[in-house]
Amino acid sequence: MEAHYRNHGGDTSFSSLRVYLNSLSDTPSRFFRRAISVSTSYDEMSRVRAVSGEQMRRTLRWYDLVGLGIGGMIGAGVFVTTGRASRLFAGPSIVVSYAIAGLCALLSAFCYTEFAVHLPVAGGAFSYIRITFGEFPAFITGANLIMDYVMSNAAVSRGFTAYLGSAFGLSTSQWRFVVSGLPNGFNEIDPVAVIVVLAVTFIICYSTRESSKVNMVLTALHIAFIVFVIVMGFWKGDAKNLTRPANPENPSGFFPFGASGVFNGAAMVYLSYIGYDAVSTMAEEVKDPVKDIPMGISGSVAIVIVLYCLMAVSMSMLLPYDLIDPEAPYSAAFSKSEGWEWVTKVVGIGASFGILTSLLVAMLGQARYMCVIGRSSVVPTWFAKVHPKTSTPVNASAFLGIFTAALALFTDLNVLLNLVSIGTLFVFYMVANAVIFRRYVAVGYTRPWPTLSFLCLFSITSIVFTLVWKLAPSGSPKWFMLGASGVAAIAIVQIFHCVVPQARTPEFWGVPLMPWTPCVSIFLNIFLLGSLDAPSYIRFGFFSGLAVLVYVFYSVHASYDAEGDGSLDFKDVESLENFNRILS
């Protein structure tokens, strides 16, 4: 059997150029064998996990996860996003936008929680998709997610210098220097951002437990600054600003732009909740996954919802919505008031702490994603190694930290921000689909086509709704088409719910109101994907194409070799049927 997987003389696919070229000629057959090969929960927690050598130490409890979740979500962006969404879309009803977006984030977090409790490994979404849809879909989504993490972390670290400078009254030009020979957007060298990234890299390599303690301290300080800003807003603000604009000619009332403004605002502020997914990558290091993970993920999202809503009310009371500065709402509001200019420095310091916590959590998450991708052999297994003394994925952490620091050194913030978000939203969409598929399909016992057809049909209906919302002109026809699409989507879910029985019941923790909860998450992520600009899709297409090339020319052959030496397995219908029979 071993010879079936080996090349000439038992060599691996990469032992020599001649052997590699021969292996390339077998790419189609290997691709069809490995691309849809799914793993099992047992393999992920035993054979695949053993590739790392040492095991990650289980040291985290639910309060660590709550702290990491809050730190990952509440970054500096909330100080900008709130003002922009209020001024351009929602007005004072921005608080309702935050509540709606928070509820949707909580529903999406439930999908992650079910998988993380069932499969407490460090791979997060990559592992969830791999055990559901196969190796190739998992690799494409994982590759895009890694690139989003790296670029967003580089952008966040450069933002740290801007906020820290504003806190001390210094411009970014005093922190950075310009190299004339480089093109615009890549010519501002930021050594402070590099120092910050490398310092965080050292912390996460040293110890996960110590990283959690550092995050706890920084998060506590950040929340203290946020509470201070909220109190100042309520104290100095005026409740009349919640219904009255400064210019009487502008729309008035608590909902000046109607329901469409509320939902457009929710679409913009939803990105402020991104970060809880990184907590799921810590599942392998949690002492009691069944109890700690649901409390950690859901608890952190719930706390952040409350903080965001209070911040939104505070800001809306400070100024009428048509006077809010969309770029720096809190700083601008206080700087215009005599004697309150010092609060702008407090905002800058608080935002700096937020940047550090979000950077720490994101870098913890990206390293664990890369570690488990390495375990699956689709990238070199060097990335999967866990250091015996620190019990952390040092190789993955150091490599991605250096890569992030290199980007942060010279790449402009706006260049980086135009390249993030789409990968994360796409992964959220895939995880919501995966949790439905896994609940309703047991290969060998149930047919997958009813569930796959439902998922495709519901996604198409959601896409139609999104296109009508974004492109159709205002008027009765638009609202009729939106209503028809909404009714069709609800009918599709209800028919599926009544006709197709669940094949699995979660043993420990499951998403409530199945399949409605993940369907709301699917719809929301499609709706948000429709709000992104063209460069985001160009970036997604470029990196997805690059990931396909990497998979075809390297990953499929490496995983094929790993299957041959027993590091990985191939699960066809018969073997999965036997596995499901054991589970039942």
C-alpha cells in the first residue's frame, strides 16, 4: 500500500526535480483524491495534532477567553466607525444599528462555539471547514484568512503611532521618515510600528498564559478609558441631540434616515465586532472546553454589545448627528468645547491600548491558524511545531510576526485597509454553512444533496436581496422585490426545517434554533460582502488565485505524501460510514 502513494524508489514528491516533475503529471488524479478529502474530529485531535510534536498547554479559563474576545473586538476603529456610521447613515439611531449588528455577531459566534466545543483544536475555521467540506475549500479560506490577519495587523500597528502621537500632541511625521526613492503609499518608514509588532511577537512566543495576562491588563485599561469617555458624553451631552439636528433643513427625529439608514449603519459597524473568531483558535489551550468556550465567546460578544451601544448613545448626546466629525467624532467633539481639550488626549491613549489588545489577540489567532494548516501538510510542517519549553507554536508566530513587521515598516495604512475584511466575512459565511451541513448530513446515512441544494438556494436568494438593496432605485418596486426575496428566503428555510431531519445532535453544546440561527449569519455575511468595494474583490480574487497555484504546485503533493506515510488519512464514503456508525 505504501508504494501506491510514493514516487519512484519510494521518494517523496519533492526529493528531486525529476521526481517532482513526474509528480506534477499526476496532479489531476491527486487533486481529485485530496481536494474533497475530509478529516474527522478524532483524526484532528489525535493523528493530525501529533504532527506538532509537543502539545499546547491547557492553561486558559473562561475569563481568559472573555478578556481575549473583548481585546480582539474593541480596537481603535470603534472611535472612527461610530462617527462615520452616525453621520452618513443612521443618525442618533446608530445605537439600534449597533444592537442589530451585535445580535447578528452573537448568532455567528454561536456557530463558532458549536464547532470549538466539539473540536477543541487550534485550527479554528480551517479545521471546521476541513472536517465538513474537505481540504481544498479549507485551504482557500484559510489562506485568505491568514493574509487578512497579516495585513490588518500591519495596518493596526501603523495606526498605533498615529493615535499615540495624537495623545502627546505629535504628528505622524515626527514618528516616521520618508524615503524618496520608493513609490507613494510605500515610502513612509514607520520603525515604531515594527517595534510594536516584534514586541507582541515575543510575548506570544514566550507563553500563551502570560499573553493572556498582558491582554487582561491592557483590556482593563482600555475599558476604563471607554467608560470614562461614555461618562463624559452623558455628563456633557444633551438628550435633545438625540432627536434634533443642528441644521433644521436636515432630517430630524431619532430615525432621520428611516429603516434603511439603520440597516446600512449596522452593515458598517458590524466589522467592529470582528475578533471573536480568534478566540476559537485558543480552544486547544482551554482547560474545560465544554464550559469555558461558550462562556468565553458568547460572554465577550455580549459585553462588547453593551459597551458599543453605550458609546453610541454617548456620542449622539454630545453633538447633533450633522455636526459629528466622521473621522474623529469623540476627539473633535471635545476639542470644540473650551476647557475639555484634554479629553482628546484621553481618547488617544485609550485608542492606543485598544490597538495593542486587538493586535495581541489577532497575532495569537493567526499563529494558531498557521500551525494547524501546517499540521495538515498543505504548508511545510515546520510551521506546525510546538516548542517544548513554551508550549506555543513558535515557528508560526515568529514567521508571521516578521512578515507583519515588514509590511508595517513601509506600507501606508490606507493601502492595507483596502485589502482587508472580505476574507474574514467569507470565512464567517463558510462556517455558518458548515455547521448546517454537519448537523443535517452524516455521510453513509443521509444524502447530502437536499442540504447542499438548500444552502445554494438560500445563498442565491440572499444574493438577490443584497443586489436589490444595493442597486435598485428607491421606490415601491424596490420594496416589493425586497419583500418578495425576504419571504422566499423564510419559506426556503421553513420548508427545509420541516422536510429534512437533523442527522446529528450535539453532545455538549449546539447552536440554538437550528437552522434559523446560522441562516441569519449566512444572510448577514452575504449582505456585508455586497457592501464591499471593487478593490476588495480584486484582492480576494488575486489571493484566491495565488492560493490555488500554491495548492496545485505544492500542497496537494505534500498532503498526498503525508497520506502515504500515515500522517494524514483519506476518508471516502465507506470509511466515513464506518466512522459515523461508531459515533452513533
